[in-house]
Amino acid sequence: MSHQRGASTVDSVKEPHSISLKVLRLSRPSLSLQNPLPTPSPSPTPPSAHTIDPSASRAYPSSQTDPFILSPLLTLPPAFGSAYVGETFSCTLCANNEILSGSASAVGKVISNVRIEAEMKIPSSGVPIPLILGPEGSSKENEKGKEREKPESETHAEKDHGGVDLEPGKSLQKIVNFDLKEEGSHVLAVTVTYSETTPTSGRVRTFRKLYQFVCKGCMVVRTKTGALPPKSGSEEKQSRRWALEAQLENCGEEIITLDMAVLETTEGFTSQGLNWEVVVPGEEMERPILMPGDVQQVCFLVEEKEGNEDVPEPLDGRLVFGILSLAWRGAMGNRGFLSTGPLGARLK
């Protein structure tokens, strides 16, 4: 995680806990960097024994004999990395039974009913948001479908918040996902509760740890609306039209590919995108690729529907068209999604 802000122990006993907690962020790997070694100029003919072998500059060995599943072309993140608005923050929570099997402290001591609970504190709310924990990284949208696939006994166990019994050296692991929707400091609070039983007594112990990280903006959106001449026609009241332009700036640290830019209109309006999805028949669609700091211009044609009965009334002299929804992918396939606030035009 970014860093542990602090640990508050609810248990009044100062004795070390039998359960430890590890929190690790789940991130995609990145491509290994390769720096080619310089070659002598002019190159010796014939090559001498002191010539540098080109394979020495590779980020991976020339002969791969290690059966490890991670390819040498990929590298794991060395640190927490950056968290961006629009992405899904994922991490694994692991409660470990630190009692060593066969040790003197393990004689007669039983750890049972181990439970992990997590919540997220966001900048705009003083009330923490409870998080859904699961064995797999699943979003809230498909929780209902997965709940139908679970056995009835497992579903009842989750509803009753039943814990898990851990033998010495065993672990309980959960995965949590959270969609980042705003910039600022976020705090992940994790609470572990378990029962510790000895031949002479038993007690319930609890501890809580806080992990703080900062969420930054990945995409900056700047919009501008201009009125267009109405459509030529014989109707008494012609439909009004506007051109909505938007500049999309990549403020992140990695290359992204824009997947979608859609103007979701309100009742009474229609929109037409004039962007990369407009392809000449026979050609393939090329999605824009934005390097860090690059800007992509998009444009939409907004029109009133015929009849104009459903056009909303202006609010404070401003006519609202809808919201702009954006979707993108990172270099390794990690996805991001962002929606703007209400967009429109000011009436003169």
C-alpha cells in the first residue's frame, strides 16, 4: 500500500496478536526496459573477442530455463504506484495465523472465527463506505449474478458474517475493489476480528489498521459550446443546433488508448459524434493513443428533437444537453472510466 497511516488496537491487552494483516495492491505488470549497449565505431573487422555481445543488453536472459509463470519481458511494480480517478483500486487483504505449528505457544491455542472487514474513507464524505470482500476481484455490478451461482449454505454464511477457523501457519485472503471517482486523500480501513481460545480461557480480539493513499486526476476535460445555424426547412419553429467541443488531456504517467467518447443526452436532444468512430467504408477504426501530456480534440453535433415538446426548461439561463462519458485503456489493458458533470449552452 501507499503507507500505513496508523494502527489503532481496540483490544486493551498489549499482548502481541496471533493474527497479522498484510495489505497489498493488485496491479498489472509493465514491460521491462532494455538499454542497448554502445557498439564501437567503426566496428572492427573481423569482430574481435572484446566486442560486446548484443544479448548482454537484453532485459531477459538469452536462454530461458526458469519455469516461473512470469515472463522475463514483464516486471512487477516496485512500489505502490499512482492511483487515478476513473480506475478501479484493487488490493488483497491477508490475515495470517502467526502461531508456529509445534511451538510452545501453539499448544492448546485455537484461532477461530477470523473475519476481515474493510471500508473506504473518501474526501467528499465523512461517512466511510463499507466495501464488499470476496475471494475474487468482482465489481458491484455482477455481485447479483455471482450470488445466484453460490451454494445456499455459502450465501447464508456470508449473510451471517461467519468467520473462518485458521490452523497455525494458515491464511485468510480476501480481495476488494473500489471505483475511484474523486481526487484527494483516500483512507482504507481494515478491521480484523478473531477468537483466541486456550485450555483455560477464551477471548475475542480485534485490531484495526489504516492505509492512506492519494488519488490523482488522469484525464482533464475542457469543453466549449457554440451555436450553429438551424436546419433549413419549412417548419415554423426550426430545430436549434450546437457544436460541443472537448479537449481530453492525459495527465497521467502512462500511455492510454481512448476507447469511447460518448455524449449521453437528456430528453429532447440528440447527439452525433464526429470523432474517430467515423470511418470510411473499407478502413479500420484507429483509436487515439495519448502519451502523457497529449491532448485529443473531440466534437459532437447536438440537435433538438423534432417537435421540441421534451426539451427541458433552461436553468439559470443555461440549457443542459447531457454528460460526456469517456473510457480508456492503459498499456497493459487496465481500464478507466470517467463521466463529466452536466454540459450545455448558455442562452443569450
